[in-house]
Amino acid sequence: ASQAWAPGDRIYWDNTARQTTKTLTANTLIGVATEAVAGGATDLIGRVRLNGAF
């Protein structure tokens, strides 16, 4: 399953789970979501802007 994202959500790298997340706790900010992701079992791809212009 995936996590629902809205455009502009801050996205972090969870090194323990080896996946991206919206959860800040102990994770590293990598960018912001550029498109919505529904968060269902088949929603496996999210687009993230990776530069410093958050």
C-alpha cells in the first residue's frame, strides 16, 4: 500500500523502511510532492521535486 500525498506535501526519505514518506520523525527531507497520490494499493508512484526550492 502507499501513502496519500497532495501537491506541495513535504516528502522525506525513511532510511529504515527504504521508502519515501510524509512523516518527519527522524527522516530526511528530499523535496515536495508535485502531484496527488491517492494512497491505494495500486498507487505506487509519486512525483517529487528534488531541488532546494521547497
